[in-house]
Amino acid sequence: MIAKNPEERQHYEDRLKAERDEWARTAQAKLEGIEEGQRNERARTVKMLRDIVGELTPSDEKLADLSLDELAAIETELQRRLRDRTG
């Protein structure tokens, strides 16, 4: 039996809501951490390609502000330049 009276039932529901809220916060933090890790890895790749190609831009500060999609586009462009240069 979940609750014997309305007060116990309310206490149970409040506790359940708090547990679900905490789970949601934890899940969101994990997702944000994964995305941040992906952005950092992509930025490192862009920096490496930028150095190989001899580009000065985008700067490290600008890279930190870019989205994962923007970093992917820059990475693709730098890879193309590298292939064109070596091909």
C-alpha cells in the first residue's frame, strides 16, 4: 500500500517528484557533458588541421564559441584544403 492517508500520499508523491527531478537534472548534465566533450574533440581536430594547412583562423577563442555543426563545417573545409594541397 502506497499511503494510508492523504498526508502520507502527498509525502510519497513529493518524494517521487524530487527523485524524478534529480534524475532529469543528472541526465541533462550528462548530455551537456557529452556535447562539450564532442565540441572539445572537434575543436582539437580543427586546430590540428588548421596548423597543418597553415591557417591562422579561426582563433582558439573563436573555436571555443562555435557549435558542433560549425566546427564540423570548418573541419570539412580544412580537410578539403589539405587534400587539394597534397593531391
